[in-house]
Amino acid sequence: MPMGGTKRPKLYERGESSRAGDRAEVRIPGSCVVGQRPAEDVFVTDISARGCKIRLVSIGVTKAEPVVLRLGSEAPINGRLKWIKQASVGVAFDHPLGESVLERVSALRAAATVIPLKRARLGEP
């Protein structure tokens, strides 16, 4: 057991896929706490019952750090950083999401951040 007497959740063994199950491409806004850092806004860019990929701006994060992810009005989702690449991180959830939770969070959508501009015709202001 690690120091502190708490058992660390199982991270996947080499060769065992943490990406098991279908990953759905999404753009879900949320917030995330990594380790002891303050919460920050994130976007989940794909998700399955066992994990997700998020975009965040924290620097200096390391694999296996604890993560608390909040999406919409769902209960906090606990996990661990599994991999880090540029501004994206992979999170392995401590417990798989139930089908109903996965459906609800997958239905969350980010507000449009691109506003279409109306092009003026030649000769119009």
C-alpha cells in the first residue's frame, strides 16, 4: 500500500487497453482539478465509460496524478492522468461511468465559439 494507507486505484497494465469500449468524439465543457492545483476550465474531446481525453492548459502535470472532473450537473468523476501529449491529457476513470451517465454527459455540448459573419455584397456598407 502507498504511504497514507489508501489503496491506489488500478491503472491498466501494459497491453491492457484503457481505451476499451467505443470512444465518442465530443466537445464537452467542464472543469478539472489535477492534483492540488486550482480548478480550470477544460474541454473533453472524447469519452468512453472508462476514460476520456481532455484539453487543458496546466503545465507541469505528471502521469498518475489524481483528477477530479466536473461535467454539467453530474457528480464529480475521479480518475488518474494516464498520458500527456501537448495540451491534451488522457484520464483513466477510477470507476467506469454507467451507461446513463455516459449518455447524459455525451449530450452536453459546448456553446458555439465561432460567430458567422455576414459578408457584405460589393457596393453595400
